[in-house]
Amino acid sequence: MSIDFTGKTVIVTGGAGGLGKACSVEFAGLGAEVVVNDLDPAAGDALIAEAAALPGRIHFVAGSMGDAGVCDRLAAVAADLGGTDVLCNNVGIQPAASYVPAHELEDALWDAILTVNLKSYFWMVKRCIPQMLAKGSGVVLNTASVQGIQSQKGAAAYAASKGAILSLTRQLALEYAEQNIRVLAIAPGTFDTPLLRDVAAGIPDKSYMDRLKNAYPMKRFGNPEELARVVAFLASDGASFMTGECVTVDGGIMAQGGWAQ
């Protein structure tokens, strides 16, 4: 199936590294005007250079998605480009210091994770849905996680944020279905990204990465480009009757279940 986003405006939060970068490059390769946010300006410059030869263009907005003003700037850039067609709420943080039992988790860290991982999704929806309503259509893609479906010890704030994303996705899908706005969640398993390596670096057990990889039925981590292709399909007309659903892209780990370990 041919997918073409020429003339479309796509926002990708947390879009200059890891899974977000792969999605930004994928959409630019399919012709979109891609408005990308990231905390790291250097990563934004590198992304613009990498995507320079692609059919679409990258427009970069630096700053933390924990700042409502950054959300304002992203939406304003998209409006100048004709309005948001696809919103990819992708940003997420998972600091190594948050991997503690819930009663030991600092309030400030809980607040930081929930603000970036969840509240920024609401902020972006609040700013972009009016643009979609004006256009008569749109797609919101929320990056959740298998952590929102099942979980593990030491991830209270992250798991809470991802579970909330799944519930918010269902609610938004119902809210806007009659206005031709689709809302979907993606639940990635473990992908080979800088975030994964940062988390692993904070874990004393140096066999963690190998054990995690071997827990997957496919015996490997995902490549970011594999997720980006799924995201592009879900944003396309090929998925036009899909809304309110969570699509797992996880190498089979949810099918296997924890009991198999």
C-alpha cells in the first residue's frame, strides 16, 4: 500500500531521538511537513541535516514538553503550515532514579514524569484538536507502552503514566469520532534506543540487557524504524476505520505473558 503525507502537517513530540526520531524521519520521507520537538537543540539540528534530502521538511522547536509554552509554540508552527493533520504524542521520560519502590519515590520525580508523559499529551490535544476540527479530520497517536498493560517492580510513575494514556486514548476516540478525528495508542515493547541504554546504565545488574532481550519470543529488541512504519500506517487512510484501540508492537512479549518466565 502506498502511503503519502504530501501536504500534511505532522507534529512529533520528543521527536529528535530514539523512537520519535524514527517517526519524524518516516513522516518526512513520506512528504510531510514535520514539526518536531526535543529537549536537545543539537539533536534537532542533526535531524534537520539528516532529513534534508527527503521529500518533506523538519521544523524544530526546542524545549521541555513539561512547559506549556513549548506546546503553544509547536501548535503555532503547525498552524502556520496549514494546521495539524497528525499529532504524535510521543515524548516520554523514564529516569533511572525513578526505579524504586513507590514509597521511596520522590514527589518531584513523580510530578515530572506525569507532567511530561501524560499532561503534555493533554496540552497538545487541547491545542491541536481545534485545528483538526477546522480541517474536518485528524489523527492523534499516543505512545503508551506495554508498561501500561502489564508492569514490573520499581516503575510506579512510568507505569501510571502509560496506563493513563491508554484510558485517555479511548476517551478521546469517543469524544471526537463523529468529527472524523481518530485517536489511537501504540504500545511499544523494548526497542534499541538511547532511553533503553540510559535505563540499563543505572541498573547494577550488567546482565540485564541480555536477560531482557532473551525474554522476548523473537529474542531481540525492536528497531525504531519498525515502529515508525506502524505509526505511519496508523496515521494513514489505510487505518481509516481504526480508533480507540491500542496497537502493541512488542515482538510477542504480551502474547507470552509473565507466567512463561
